[in-house]
Amino acid sequence: MRTSRIVVAATAALVVAMGATTALTSAASAGPAPAGTPQRAKPVRIEVFAPERGANAGALGFGWFVDMEIDFLGANLQQAGFTGLQLTGPGVHNNVPPFPGLFSTGRDDRLPGLVVLTSTTNNTLPGFSGPGTNLANLFNLTGITNRDNKETELWDTWIVGAAIAGQNVNTTLTVAVVDDLNNDGIFNDAPNVVPDVNGDGLINADDLKLLGVASNIVTVPFRINGAPASP
């Protein structure tokens, strides 16, 4: 009888141990979400595809991309703040057909809730005022990639044409959609320049949190390459 009880107890312990191991394995395989993975705790979710975390991007400080998907969960185009398709750029490309959009620093005229920052943005070129400069209106291509009863999905892309954030330098890209600050039901309240809200001398994700965001905040540390494109 005692032997039977021992066998039963040992079997039960083995089952418990196997269950714990399975749970730990599942948790380990799930792992923490990578930077840029969309989160559903907010009404907007952002996923950044480029630059990649830790990348050495561009040449001579430019030629690198910011490429992202922005999902407005359950929203329509108007609620997303979207005002039109965009294909724009500097010089003769600025605000011309077939999909005109303004090309400058500050809030994007096509997606006016978006904030895009780099930690090394300069304050010497015209229109730039350091790391708080909202770079969203420099994006070249904005389009609609999905619309259904669950989401309005937009795609936004920028090829950086000047060394506005330096070269041979480590930087951090920070992206978010600002909350509906004026309560008009539209995500269109991004500032032209993000202030140092917490007064710590830096302008980063902490300031966006205090300002108020409707999305996850994506931060991507990477390096801006200063070498020329040709050997």
C-alpha cells in the first residue's frame, strides 16, 4: 500500500513538473515583443519596418528610409486625420500632381497626427530646431493599404535626402500618433515641434507620453552611416 502511494505521489509530481515546464517553455517562446511590434492597448498601432534596430543605414548621412504601417483600429479615414494620398519631395516635387503633399518639417498635412523624431536632428538647417523637430511632413509617400470594419491601415514612407540627423552617429528614431488633444474626434493634433515636457533637457518618448499619445511609441536605435555609397 505504501509503495502504491509513493508511485501515485511521484506520478502526480511528474505531471505538475511537466505542466510547469510546458508553461515556462511557452512563455519563453513567446518572449518579449520586439521594438515596433504593434500593440492593441491604444486605438492606433504602429509598426516600423525601416530602419531596423541596430542597422548602419544610409551613405554620407542620407539615403536611409523610414517605412511604417499605421493602423487606426475601427477608425475611418476622416477619424485617422488622413487628408489625401501623397507623393512628394523637395524642389520640383513639392506639392505637385498626381498626389500633391507639402514637403517641409512639422506636422504632416496628409497625416497630421503623426510625430517622427530623431535624437540627433540638427538645429542649424532652415526649418530644423533640434531633436524636437517633427519630421513627419518630410515623408514622400502616403497611401491606403487596407480598409475594413476592423481597421484603417495606412502606409507611410520617407527616403532621407539630406544629413539632417548627422552622419557617423548613433541616433534613435521615435514614432507615435498623438492623442486627440482637442477632442474633435480626429487624430490631427501633432505639434510642429515637440517640447521638452518633463524639463530633463531631452526630447524623446517620455515627452510624448506626457503630451499624450493614441498609439504605441516605437523607438528604434540605429546608426547613420557617413561613408559614401561607392567604394
